Amino acid sequence: MTQMIRKHVLLPLPLDERIKLVARQDKKSEAKVIRELLAAGLETKHQQSGSVGHALRQLAEIGKQAGATGLTDLSQNIDKYLYEDK
């Protein structure tokens, strides 16, 4: 069995009532319902945050699909583009 750590959490009354309702409906303990909901919420948060690199690659792919074009030598000539007069 997984090692458990005791936590003391204060919940607003409406949230407590919802947890009790779900526990009764699913025939589970309130503690088990809370653990499952926390695990699901943390997994969703992890999936939404992802990595910055992954998000940038997705953004680049969207731009490619939309036919967006841009400078191809920007990293080599950044000073030229930023500071030279046009």
C-alpha cells in the first residue's frame, strides 16, 4: 500500500457538501474521493502547462500550416534588423 501523509485542509461548506455527495453516489470514502479529485486535477494541470519548447514548436507548426513566412536569418543578423536604419 502507498504511504499516506496526513494533511489538514479547510474547505468551504459548499465544496464539502459536493464531496460528500460524490462519495455517497460512488460508494467511496470522502478521503478517497478527495485523493482521486486531487490526482485528476494535478494531471490536468500538468497536461495544460506542458513545456515552453513544446508550445513554441506547436506555434511554429500552426504558422507553417497558415503559410506564415518571416526572416530566415534573424538569429545571425539580429543587430542589423534591430539597430540599422532601413
